[in-house]
Amino acid sequence: MTRTEKLLTELIALPSVNPAFAGQDADGHGGHKYGERNVAEFLAAIASRAGLEIEFQPVLPGRPNFIARLLPRGKIRRTVLLAPHLDTVNAASPQFTPRRKNGRLYGRGACDTKGSVAAMLTALCELAQTKSRPTETEIVFAGLIDEEQAQAGSRALAGKGRKKTAPFKADLAIVGEPTRLQVITAHKGSLWLEIETHGVAAHGATPQFGKNAVHKMAHIVEYLQTDYAARLRRRKHKLLGHATINVGVICGGVQPNIVPDHCIISIDRRTLPGETDAGVIREIKQLLRSRDLPAAISDKKLAPALPLETNPNLPLVRQFMRMAGQSKPVGVHFFCDAAILSAGGIPSVVFGPGNVAQAHTADEWISLAELERGKDLLLKFLRSLP
């Protein structure tokens, strides 16, 4: 078993479920598995033994970011940040017991993103324990909290958290996510909206005396999923394709014999670089109004989740892509911490072992060969830094 595999096995067995999912237990498993602190303290012990400088950045009560630094031999002239997240979504108890089978390691967080945590920290520890550390580049590992909910960890690091702190400065952030070892320079943003219609209640035997809010909403849903979706398909980005909309939740009415006076839908709108949340809300309001479909619209995201677009020609980005054997930039549809760090002034890319298709699934797994390749590639890149 390699050092990377051993670390990932230990991480899977140490649950760090985001507390936002504490009400979703299917098997009555206790509360000890919630929060990232245990993982942060476990990683701190490993980093300390490797000679790294460690600190904990307070973010939420009992949930700090974990930060480990490898200082260069000389004056710091640039900083590279390795930034995976420590939290996972929830799972049944058996998924916190790591299983090795046919070259794969199974368990919650295997690819999203404890695989990245293991690859990045192992690469940094191996570099620290050799004589080939950079002479003028500081390398920082930041295990971030809360990516799966409101990205409080990356927002705090970027100086955009609840507490006013100075933003972390770096010349490049490599954000750990399962990308199959591709260097990702663009991803979509995520906007959650709630649309609400109102009507007039009446007895179901005499519906003509009421106004049906569900019927009003049905017209809105039909428009959003057809005409508006077609409009979005014409709005394309060279790496990300087109923007999308999905009506994911609908709630309305009380019982069959009452004309419903209220209906709400929740929608997921994936945005492209150049789009803003305010602009999307304004666009949908105007389009519904032009079709005589009055409704109230509100933003339900806890914090802005904007798209990412990083210039692939930046020297460090180009160098990392070259190390990965990649000649062209790549984009992904999911949102992650990279956009938060980028908005805070750090050029950011997304990279890590694993396939996002396995993330959040009941049999989440990662290829052990890919895990090791990811660690080796990161180590090669870090060794190449001046």
C-alpha cells in the first residue's frame, strides 16, 4: 500500500460529513461523523511530522480551515496554493468503511474529494522530506470546510467570510476536485431561484370562483423548460457549452377539493462566464412579464456561486498544464471553490484524481492507479517550481 492510498483509506474511515446534511440520516448513525475538525486535526499531525508549518483558520464554530506551509529556502517570491475541501455529503454507515477491490478504493469521499486531499498532502509531505524544495516559492495546503453547502471555507480564505479578514494571496490555486487529472480552467456558476405564484382559494366543487395558483405555475414551468431552455441553448461558451435551467421542486395546494391559492417552484440555473445573478433574475422577470405570467422571484443561494474562467496562458497555469500533458484548456459543468478563490484575486484551476460521475453515489470509488498518478504529477510540478 502506497503512502497516498494509506492516507486516503484513513480519511474515508474518518467521516467529515457537512453538518448541513445532519437531518438526512437513513440509519440513525450518530452525530460524531459531522464536521471537518477531526480530519483537520488528523492532517495537522501528519503535516507536522513532515516539518510543515501548520495553523487552523477559524471559519465556523468548531469548523476551521486547516493550513500547512512549506517555506522556500530563500525569500518568498511566489505562492502556490493546493486547496481541496474536507467535507463530504452524507452516507449510510457502511460507506465510511473503506473497501479495496479490483484496483479501486470505495467509500464516501473517495473521489469527492478526499482523493485530492490525499494526493496533494502526500505530494507536499514528500517534497518537504527531500532536499529539492523550491528556493523562492512558498507552497500552501489549505483543507477547506463547507464546500458542499455554502463554501464558507474558501470564502474565509478569500477574505469574503463572515469575519472580516485579509484575503489570502497566491499566484496560483490548484483546487482539488475529481477531474480525471485534467487541468480545468473554467466551470459554470450555480444560481438557485424560487418562483412563487398566488391565486384565490375556492371550494373544489366550484373552481370557477377561485384562481388556481398551480395552473398559473404550470404555464411558467412549461415556458422555462421549453422556450427559455431553447433560448439558453443558443448562448454558448467555447469550453462549457450552453447555460441550463432545471425545475427541481414544485409545491402547491393543500388538498384536492380546494383551489390552491399558492404555488412555489425551485429552479437550478447554471450560468456561464459573463452572466451575473442579478442579470439572470432580471432576464427571467422580464420574459415572464412579457408573456403575462406574473410571479415573484427570489434568490435562494446562501452566497453567490459564480462561474470560473481562468486565462490558460498565465505562466503557472501553462506550466501546470504542460506537466499534465495537456495542450488545451478544459471546462466542467459543476461549481466548486475555484470560482470563490478566483473572485478573491487568486488565479485558479481545478484538478484531481477521480471521476465526478462517482461523486455522491452509493458506491463512490476512485482508481488507485489514478490516485497515485495524481500525486506523482503534483510532486513533479511542485519540484519544478523555482
